[in-house]
Amino acid sequence: MSNLMATFIAKYGQSDTIRKVKSPLRICPIGAHSDYQGGRVTGMTLDASVDMVYAPREDSYLEIQSEDFPDTELFSYGHDLEYIPGFWGSYIRGAVKALQEDHVLKVGLNAVVSGKLPIGGLSPHQRLLQQLI
């Protein structure tokens, strides 16, 4: 997480509002995504995670730099969130769109994120997405 913090400070500067979140990857042998559909869960976390260092900004923009992909994602949640096939930022846009269904977003954020999600049913814990509320 310290390398994420250093990358964040180099890109956005030091601030008292910097936060960090670690979201462990998990497996659920009895059914994927049953937790938020009201089902029972036998989930287990793994020794892998998606990590994010972030700070709020005063406008509606999200600027997120990935340490695992070459592009930086920049968009406003106040506009239509276009899906871009094959682009990692579409996952961020989808998460923001889902949050907007139940919450009014009031600030944007600057962030640096890192973590590998292997194909095959692993997902970050919902806590990572809840940090955007």
C-alpha cells in the first residue's frame, strides 16, 4: 500500500483528506454473488486484494489511475456513463452507476488503484465500492 500512497502523492500532492482501502478478494463456493441477492454465503477471503488510495474532490469527476493498466480513467458521474468494451475503467463506471441507483453522489475523487482480479469468479469485497458514497 505504501507504493500506492507514494504514487498518489506524486500525482495529486499531499492532503489531509487522503484515505486508503484494502478490499480482499474472496471466493464463495456455494454461489457467486448470492450475498447481495439475499442468499446465504460461505465466503472466504484470500491473501490477495484490490487496494486504493484516494481523496475527495469538489466536483463530480473521478480520476483513477491504475498501476496495472496503462490508461487513467476520467469521467463525471453527472454525465451518461458509457460502457467501453475491453477497458478496465468500465468496471469503475459500472460500480458508480450501481451506487447512483441507491445514493446521491456529492463529490468526485482522485485515486490510484492496484490489484489483479483473476478470471474465474473472484471479486473484490463490496467495501471498496462503498468508499465512493
